[in-house]
Amino acid sequence: MSEPQVLVFDVNETLIDVESMSPLFEKIFGDARVMREWLGHLFTYSMTATLSGLWTDFFTLGQGLLTMVGDIHGVEITPEDVDDVKEAMLTMPAHPDVEPGLAALSEAGFRLVTLTNSPSNPGGRTPLEHAGLARYFERRFTVEAARAYKPAPQVYHLVDQSLGVPPSSCFMVTCHVWDSVGAQSAGFSAGLITRRGNAPLPVAALPRPDLVAPDLPALAGLLIERRRT
Amino acid sequence: MSEPQVLVFDVNETLIDVESMSPLFEKIFGDARVMREWLGHLFTYSMTATLSGLWTDFFTLGQGLLTMVGDIHGVEITPEDVDDVKEAMLTMPAHPDVEPGLAALSEAGFRLVTLTNSPSNPGGRTPLEHAGLARYFERRFTVEAARAYKPAPQVYHLVDQSLGVPPSSCFMVTCHVWDSVGAQSAGFSAGLITRRGNAPLPVAALPRPDLVAPDLPALAGLLIERRRT
């Protein structure tokens, strides 16, 4: 891979902890595992909207999918449940390893930005701000500006075009293989953090991540080591 | 909606029963519910490949995802497991309501074709052939010809272009909302069969199916009724 100058961070699950929403799904469905089912649909349907040339924001989609998943499980979703899930999406805490990892990378001289499927939150705090992480980042991009979701290439190119750098100088940091595949297909390099519920995908026709690590400090160590050699 | 002339059937789960694979997942993972998790990833990653401009066939993707899901659950996947899943994908039985529904629609004079994400199976039988359903269909399309997956619009247009009909004369029959959204965005009309594990998606910016029914004979009844009035 090229020497990365700009580290582009996915936010949901990579920096902030989606498992924090599990107790809410336990309360609504009597089964915390439904959180992962709903989250999987959220990824699938964001891609569906983009492939279909349509657009609706990530939180609105997440709320509609809650009703769909309720229907599938025979659970009636109340307006309070919908509000609770929106609130939960806005207020996930940072993973404990994130701040030390960001501090090490910032110290090492990398430029740090975010690129998230979540919308901005006019008049309120974004999930990144709520988690206390916003101050580490030079720029915070959301896919809204492209009216398309990851892993569409034009979404990644929001970053390189806005910063005036070539895609090859950008390195995606994500815990989702679909995100590393998309970033690499747009000319970025990529590192995969294997957070709980995530693992590499061995399929010959799809790009493998350039680096794989169990948490952000470990990935930071690999990036800093490469820069030194 | 326009008067549909050509009914375009999704195959996996709409005509043939994916739940038949659950005992295999129970055997491999000790938990039949992992089948739905793997299937959700199969849809997500087929869309990821298409959004990224890449191509690999549905069965190869399904086998790689089995290893990924094994990694997530801490279960080592053997070459026998991979073979068993490939075999299971090729040999799912028809849902019991399918043959009476197809017979009624054929009798009523509709043109019937299929459009599936599954590849052809040179030298062997396709899932549709194995399930004994192939004889009902004038043409059987797979997405391979477009080297892209549903719900990309060019995949649906394989059907209208090949048959020399306008998209508006085509009606997609599917149990997957992402498939009805894609078909409708390509100019088809669409009917949703709410098979187990599937339900409508109430999101204002996405098209709703023109018809919704619990099984194929019920959907056939609605289509035949419309034709009469």
C-alpha cells in the first residue's frame, strides 16, 4: 500500500459501541440479539436505497426498519420505542480503546477525519460529539453530501476531493468488511478492526484489508511502525 | 400500477424454502438462527460487490461468508461444511403453496419468468430445476449476465430488454423488500409475499409494494382479480 497521510475513520461500531443499544432491544423484543438483526438490515437497506437511486437518511431508515423487524417478530413497536432507538443511535459511548489509539495517531502526525453513514444533527450533538471524540478530527464527513451510502465510490471520493489529495493517500479505518472493500475499490488503502461481530471475509475476488488488528491501539502501532521503516 | 403482462419471480426464499438450510446451521453452529445471520450477510455482501464495481458469484460469496460467520462465532468451518452449504443452496425444496399459485397464474395467461441472484449450474441442476419448478417458466434469468446483483437497475432491465417489452409491463414477485424497491425503481410494479422473516418496510422515501399477500395463491388471486376488472 502507499504511505497513508489521511486516516479516514468509520464512526458507528468502529469508534462508538453499538452493543450499547442491546439492552434497549432486550427491553423491546425480549431478546438482545435482535439488535444485530436490525443493524444488519440497516446496512442492507442503506445499500438498497443507493443501488436504487433513492435517498433517505440513516436515522429515518433505522426507525422504519425497527417497525419492520417488530412485524417479523410479532412485536408491536410504539412511538416511544422509535424515539428510544433514535436517542440510542445518537448517544452511543466510545469504545474504551479509541481515545488512546487516536492520541497515538495524532501524535505521530497523521491527518485524522471521519466518514459516517449517520447524518449531521442540526441543533443537537452528533454521535461523535456525544462520545467526546470530535476534537480529534480535522474534518467530519457524512454521506449526506453525496446522497448515497457507503460502499458507493462517490462517498469515499467526498473525502479526497474535499481535502484535495489523491485517493491513494487515504487509509480507511473500519470494523466492517463492506466498508474496507468499498474504500479499497475507490483507491484507498484500508485497515480492519475485528470488533466483536466482525471478521475478515476470505473471497478471492474481493480485496483484503491491508492491515488487520483487534483494536485501535494495535492498528495504530502497525501504521506507526510502517511509517518508521 | 400498469396492467402487468410478465410476472418476474425471485427464486431464493420466494419460491424455494431457505429454512430447509436451518438444520445444517444447527449442526455446524449449534444454533439454527445463524442461518438468517449468514443469509443477511449474503444479501449485504452481494450489494457491496455491486456498489464496489466487483463481481463474484453468489455461491462463492456464500461459502466465503460461512467462514466469516464461523470466525465471528468462534466455530471452525471445515471443507465438508463448505461443501454441505453449497449442496444445501442447490437443493432447497419448493414452498408448498408455490405450485398451485404458478398453475393459477399460468392458466390466467400471464407470462412467467424468473430472475435470481444464483448462478447457472453448468453440468448440474439449478435450485429451480431441483425444486421441480422450471417447467412453469418461459425464461430463467440470472444476474450473472449483468455481472451485478439485485437491486441494481441493470439487473431488472435484463428481463425487459431480453423480452423486448417495456419495464412497466413487468411485475416483480418477491418476498424481499429490497427486491421490490429495486424492481419498482427500475420501472416495474411489484408484489410482496410476506414469508416468515419478511415484512413491509414503512419508510416514506422508498416505494411500497403494489400488492402484499401472505402466500403465492393469495397474490395470484389479487393479480387475477385486477385483470378481470
